[in-house]
Amino acid sequence: MLAMGKRKNKEGSDNETSVAESDSPVSLEESSSSDEDRRQTRQSTRDVTRATNQVLYMRERGALSPRKNLNNKRKFSESSSSDTDAEGDIRARKRPRKLSISKKNNQNFRMPKSGSKSDTGEGSSKENESEEAATPAAKNVEDGGKKRLSKINAEKQMHKDGVELKCPVPGCDSLGHFTGEFSKHRTIWGCPLYHNMTAQDCTAATEKIAKEEEKNGRKSLRQASPDRIKQQKRYNAKELRRQRRELLPEQIERNRQHREEFHKSREPLLDGLTSQYDLDLFRKAQMRAAEDMERSFEGRNVDGGVKKIELGRFEMDTWYSSPYPEEYSRLPKLYICEFCLKYAKSVTILRRHMAKCIWRHPPGDEIYRKENISVFEVDGKKNKIYCQNLCLLAKLFLDHKTLYYDVEPFLFYIMTENNTTGCHVVGYFSKEKNSFLNYNVSCILTLPQYMRKGYGKMIIDFSYLLSKTEEKVGSPEKPLSDLGLISYRSYWKGVLLKYLSTFDSSEISIKDISQETAINPYDIVSTLQSMSMLKYWKGKHLVLKRQDLIDEFLAKQSAKKNHKTIDPKCLKWTPPAPETS
């Protein structure tokens, strides 16, 4: 990549020579376009050089493992072939910009004569270089693709080797901080070099600000009127702003050279652009933002992933990772709207969204309501974005969930707790619209803040209520997770004990129990076996009616206060017609 930068400079010199030796006059439009191309070429060369220096620096610091030097050449050759394929796709999508040179001017360029330098191969190299220089836009796309690939590969290697994240500014050693309160930094906002300062300058500026605030605090104790203080501050600000001086030509030239040399890798020179008072205010705001960002990164893991979410008035620690977009999954905390489930990067963005969000309940039809509990039926095909956001939220608390974006073949039943502010999501379950194995639940979740309050059994009971309405026998998809198996086993146990407590006949059939409760016979048998109520005797299966378990269950049910149950009379729902593909 370093050789590529040198080749660009050679091309620029060869192009200038060929234009100077041509007899045909070059138009103004052609010269302006060539100047623009050379400027873009120099800029792309600087970008590639910075990316290369960054990778070399990370190798020296141990970010890229030096133990695999023998395989580096082989990997580089493989990656180069894949890079060219990727760059070919990029060029296919973005056609290079053509130079504004007419055919007439092209005919007037002189070709090398026989016996000239072209016979020795130098002329052909110049032709190749001129052809490459004729497509600067394609070169910029190619250089940008290589730059992105190098950064991605370096970052992946850093994550693999467990290396601490470092500052992305070229030439920075990640030491010091813009606020002067930290020994290291990992973002450009906390980099002293990015702000054209040193670590000592940042520390001195922080101490100066602290002394000024302490001095102003002592003065404020002597003054009695707050209005007088504000008036004095406004007067002092006006006087300080009047002391601003115009930029000198030397300063303008220095700012231009700094901008051309560092481009976006450094902050522009701010001295002289405004008054010193406004510049100090701007620096204080920068320091406060950099400090907040560094504080948010303190508890962040190298592997990334959302560690906390804020949903409504609850803040929860996540259990597993979820495939949110990369820019969101790297954040330590995610802010989610509790009504439309839209995710945001900061609490400020969430507040702005909540001010405009018109949703106060899940989209879809409300099919059940009793007191402050409601259930909404949401079609994954009609409300695709909402269901995808719901699946991404559920993955933070489910380990075995694999469905995130293909939500169209599913129906989602969302249970909410209602108050004056809206319908707050408690949990949900989803099921296929057309299930060949009569599964009544594909995925089920109760949010952590509502666990151990009876909502999980309510959601399971509601799923079997829909199966009874459809006159089907249902069962959840297998295999169940650990928490799912515990919840379902507890629900099946309660239903069977309640059924046996009112059963008086001497003969019982598993099939009759299944038809009555809509529970799959396999689930009934496994539950009876776990309670030691199913025995094999003289070639027959016998169900033992253990009165001790039944009495214990009835005692617990009577002791529970405010027991949450599903009332079938409150269901207003008709089974949807099966879809035909």
C-alpha cells in the first residue's frame, strides 16, 4: 500500500509531462478537472497512508499477533483476491466519473515514435499509468474499500487477541485525556492530539478551569443579588466578545495548511476564529461531553454487546447478546421505547422520539381485556418492523432464540398491563399461522421486571385457551429452554392436579384429559411421570391419584392472594382462516 502512494506521485508527474509536451491546447475545463483529479488522488494517497500506518502501529503494539508471520503472506494473498472481488462489485455499483476531455483533444495527443523510450518498456508503463490516472474516482473507491477492510481486519484481530481498544487517531499512543481526568482514552473525542494539544496542556487547562470556578464560587458568596450576578456576567461576556480580532493572513495560511495536511484526522485550528470567551465555553462543553462518553465506556466489555437496556421506567441487565445493528450493539446501554419498541442510542434521542410517538399500545387487535390486563394479536406480515423489534428485545433474555427478521409467517400475542399512560408490555408468545405439528407456541417470554408474579402462567394459559377455541390439542415447540421447561412443567402439573381433584370415576383416559385441557398426551404422560403418578402394572398403565399432592396443591391455591387467572368469557376472538400459499 505504501508503494501505491509512491506510484500515484509518479503518475502525477508523468501526466504533467505529457500535457506539457502536447501541441494541442488544453481547455480550461480540462485543466480544472485534472487539478481536481490530482487533488483527489493526493487525498486518497494520504488516507491509504494513514490506514497503513495505523495497522503497522497496531502490529508494533501487539494488536496483530506477530507469531503468525509465516501465514501472513498466504492470508494476505487470499484476502487480496477477495478484496478485488469486493472492489469489482463496488465499481459495478458506482461507475467511475469520466474526465471532461473531448474526442477532438484526444486525437491531438502525440503517440510515442518507434525507437523512443517506449521500445524499452518505459513508454508502456507511462501509458498504463495514464490509464490508471484516467479513473481517479475508481481509485478512490478502491482505496476506500482497502482502508475499510484493513480497519475491519485489525479490529477483528484485536477482539480475538483480547487487546484493549486504542485511539483511532494516527500517531496517538492513547495516553492522556482531553479532560485531564483520565490516564488513557479510546475515542477521538478524548484524544489530546486530535484537539491539537498535549496531555500536559489538557491537564493544565483543567486545573485552570477548576481554579476559576473556585474563585467565582468565593465571589458569589459575597454578592447577595442573583440578578446582579447575571447582569455582570452578561456585561463581561459582551466586553470579552468585543476584544475579538480579525484573522491575520499568516493565520489563514496556517489554518489552510493544517487542514490540507491532516484533513479529518485532526480538529481544525480554532484560535482566532472567535473570541476567547466563546472558545473557552466551547472547550468546556467538549470536555463535559468527552467525560460523559469516557464514563459510559468504563463498564464496556471488549467483545461489545448491549449490557443494559432502559425500557420505560425500568433499567435491566441483559442476559444474552442480540443481533442489533452494529452501531447499536457496541453501545453499553440501549434505550427502547416501551410502546413501539424503537431503540435509540441515548436518552436524549429517546425523549425526542417519545415526544413524537403516537403509539400507546401494541399495533393489532385487542382480543382480551379483564381489569388492567389486555392481550393484543399482532400479525407479523402487517406490522413487520414492530415484530422484528420485539424479537430483538426477546433475544436479550432468551438463549435459544434464532428467529429475528423472518416474522411474516407468525402471529404475536402480546400481554400488557394498562394504566393511565398506556399499555405496557408484560410478555408475549408467538405461533405459526400454519403449523403442521399443531404447535401453539413458537417463542414465549415474560420480561424480567414482571417475572415471579404469575404472568408467565397467564401467558401459557392464554395460549391453551386459543387452542381450545380452535378445538385443537396444542403443545409448545421442542426443545424447551431451561426456564421454559420449568414454567410449562409447573403449569401442566397445576392443570392435572386441578382436573384430578374434581374427577370421581375409577377409570381415566389420557385422551380424555387431553381433549378436556387441550394439552398434548405426550406432555401429560411426562408430567405424570415426573410426579410419580403413572405406573405400569400387569400389562396396563395406571394413573395413581395421590391425594397428598392434590391436597397440597389446593392448599397453596387457597393461600394465594390476588391470584391472576385468565377468564375465557373475556376473550373476543375467532380463529383466523389458514393462509394458502
